[in-house]
Amino acid sequence: MHETTVRFTDEVWAQVRAASKREGASAAQFVRDATVARIAVDAHVAVLRHDVEAEVRALGARMQRVEDAMRRHGLR
């Protein structure tokens, strides 16, 4: 396990303490959980971005086929 020091402004630290108290966790556990949650969100966003990019490529290919068909039929 890795140990590190994290510095917060007094205002942010007060918010961390209040939030951790509401959840019944220590401030350290709250910060660990928040870090893991952020990593999970980043991974999910990467998957979504990949899926959207694939859909955009597929849509572009479909549009190209429609344009080609329109040209073949003298519609464009």
C-alpha cells in the first residue's frame, strides 16, 4: 500500500470533514473513496468516448454510401 500526503485549503478540508461525517467514514476513507470514484468515472468516460467515436465513424460510412447512391442516380 502507498501512503501520501494531501493538502487542502481550510475551506475544502471543512467540506471533506463534514461530508465524511455525514457518511459515517473517516476523512481518509472519504478521500480514498472519492479517488477510486474519480478513477471509475474517468474509465467510464473513456469507454463512452470510444463508443461515440465508433458510432460517428459508422454514421460517416453510411452517409458516404447514401451520397454514392445519390450520385449514381444523378441526384447529386
